[in-house]
Amino acid sequence: MPKVTYYSGETFPLEMHKVRIIQKLTLLPIEERLAAIEEAGYNTFLLQNKDVFLDMLTDSGVNAMSDRQQAAMLLADDAYAGSATFSRLHAKLTEIFGKKYFLPAHQGRAAEHILCKGFVKPGDIAVTNYHFTTWKAHVTALGGSVVELLKKEGLEPVSTNPFKGDIYVAGLEELVAKVGAERISYVRMEAGTNLIAGQPFSLANLRAVSAACHKHGIKLVLDASLLADNLHFIKTREAEYASVSVAQIAREMADCCDVIYFSARKLGFGRGGGIITSDQKIYKDLRGLVPMYEGFLTYGGMSVREMEAITVGLDETMDEDMINQGPQFIEYFVRELESHGVPMITPPGGLGAHVDAMRFLDHVPQTAYPSAALASAVYIASGVRGMERGTMSEQREPDGTEPLAHMELLRLAIPRRVFTLSQVSYAIDRVRWLYANRQIVGGLRWVEEPELLRFFYGRLEPIGDWHHQLVAKFRADFGDSL
Ligand SMILES: *Cc1c(COP(=O)(O)O)cnc(C)c1O
């Protein structure tokens, strides 16, 4: 964000865009918020958006489009096969990433599905810096297993390490020596590592991982869904790239990788996704799966209007002023809460501010889902909807045992170009209040626990009466305020 210093000598986030279309919001009284979360089984995924004030659930598919994107959507060329819109998107991807082939898919997980179907055989190992929920579900459904090689600092909640998403490269060499390169389906590097609070990797690390993979003939796949944030962090945190354009950084990253896939619900401010590569064999191996699962090769389940928007959105992603609003709001969010003693994941990452629920609710055991309880408590206290990213997001082992998550996080996502700083300030205020009253908040237990991806639609209930006590304390402190 802009190099603007205030008269006080401080700097604050300053948006390099203005709002030209608005959506009205409502903030329900706390009693109605309690009724809404009760109705939703204490799972924020099941809340109705009409009951939500600030929707910080996710950054997926809810980023604001620009005037240029909206204009481009009117020029979409509607054709099942050979649409000019597809050609424009393909050309833009090739221009940015330098890869020849593009296989479209309707969203990120659909690209994961195709990549896993194509590359993962039973007994295989898929290596990653850190897993993402849907990707891991695809790997394990095909009989593969996931090995994470995140460097140790990646899981330390409080850190000054600027690149917590880096892979421990020596670990990759050790793994290859132990299991053999043939058993490794591919190595997946996730940009802006989602489940560890949107933490980036460095370009130096990507280069080292690329060299190690290619020495052993292993494919390197980049999950570029959160690439915009990672680009910003390489530019601002990796000294060597301070004066290199984000477009140049993107190209250098792409040159390290054999395959890139992305969710355009995040990358490109639209809705869609796909896979790009310059390797003709990979392209041909995967090509047949696109018409089978997604749609014909020139749309892959995306609407032409969205494809036009993504083309322009990718262009905007190569503009530092267009991608730094998210990370800078998040930094403000995290640093403000940190200054009030609220335990946050640091350094601030991309996609959202992450509260460390393990420390926030240190009296709630992991088996009573502190992150999920905190997500419900924040909604009750503020009408802000966040997302549980902890043990509830894990999957039980086939024998029914429940793995405890490495981290218990409450994610308060900042959809790109959507919120104002006063809305962020409101969220900060209510989280501060909740922290002061954290002893009231207790855990949750299952009422209905689905077998697969339980966090999406499972239902829970509070253990004890903490939800009513929280409402009573709010009324005592805030009177009749919303
Ligand atoms: C969101 C996300 C995905 C999945 O993308 P969808 O479009 O939601 O299916 C995959 N990887 C990462 C890193 C993501 O953040």
C-alpha cells in the first residue's frame, strides 16, 4: 500500500480503490445472533448470510470485482467450444506464467481432483509444505498418503520468521532416500499456506525445492490459489526482490514448477480455476479428465462471464497496488489485537487474521473444539462470521480415532477489496471484549458428526451454559447497543 505517512509519523492502510457498488448489511441484536448460531448447530458454515454482519468466513469467491472486470464480462463470447473468451484467458495465463497449456476447471478443488486422479496411485506419497483440506481428501480417497515437510517454525504460533510456509528441503532428500522417488506422486508447494494462517514461502525456498525435485525426477506442483498474497510477501519480505515487479516474481516462481493449479475464487477476483503446464505429456495425461468431470476443454465448468473477469483479475494481480490491500488490512488487524494482548498468529499472513484459539481458550481441551467454540462466541459477540481451522477441520482415522490439529485457529478472513477499515476496527473491538471475557466461553460437542469433511456441515452444541452467560455479560457491558 501506498507510501503515505501521516502527520503523526504513523502509517495506516490506505485503499488504492474506491467503492462504486454497495450491499446493505444488517447487524442483528445479540439475542437474535444467539438464536441464529443455535439454529446453525454452532457451525458458522451453516449460518444464513442474512444473519451475518461482516462475513469473514472465507476469501473464496467473495472478493470485490473492479469496474474493468465488470465491463469485460459484457464482452463474453458464449460458445461451448472454441470461445474467444477462453482464448483470452488462456493467453493471459501464458503471458503471466509462461506455460503453454491450460486445462480449465470449475474451482480449485476440481483442479485438485484432476491432478490427484492423474498422478496418485494407491500406496503413493504426496508431499507438501502443508496440506489443504480438499487436496488431502482427494489424495487419501485415491489410497495415497500425505507427507508434510513444513519447516519447524511454520507451526510456531508466535514467530518473526517471514516465510513460515517454507519446506524443510533436507527432509525431502531424506524422504526420497527412505521411500524412493517412484513412490512420490508429486511435491506440492502451496502459496500463502492456507491452514497455517496464510503464511508465504520464499522464492529462495521454492528454488531449492525445485532443484531437489528435479534431481530425482519428481514433479513440482504449485497451488497458486493464494499466490497474490505470496507475491506481495516475497516483494516486501525477501530483500532480493524489493525492487523486482510482482509480474517478474510470478514468472520466476512459475519457472520453478512443472504444473500450476489455482482457484480463481481467490486468484483473479472471480470464480473458477484450472491447471497450467508446459509439459505436453502431463497435459495429454490429464486432458481426458476435464470433459469427463468439468466440461469441455474451452470452459471446464466456468461461465464465460467469469472467465472474462478472471482474465482482467489476473492482470490486476500483477499490480502491487491491487493486491496489497488484503495483506495490509490483515497486518493492521493482527497488530492491533496483538497490542491488546490477544493471542494472534504472527507474523501476519495473507487471506485473514488468525486468532490462536489454543491460547485464547486455554481452558478448553482440543477435544472440545476451542476454535469452533471461539468462532461461535465471536459470532454471538459481534455478528462477525469467522471459520474454525483446528481439530474440527481434521478427519477421523479409519479406526475412528480423532487426530488433534497442530494448531487451533479462528480465521477472520479479509475478502479482497471488500471491507473498510472502520469495519475491521469494529471486529477488533468485539474480539478484544471477548478476550477480556474469555473465561465465560466453554467448549462444544457433536450432535451430528458426518464422516467426510465434517467441518462443512456437522452440528454441535455448547457444553454447559456459556452461551447464555456470554449474552448476559454483553448486555451488562454494552446496555442496549448492537
Ligand atoms: C481455496 C483453496 C483451494 C480450493 O479452491 P476452491 O476454489 O475453494 O475449490 C485449494 N487450495 C488452496 C490453497 C485454497 O486456498
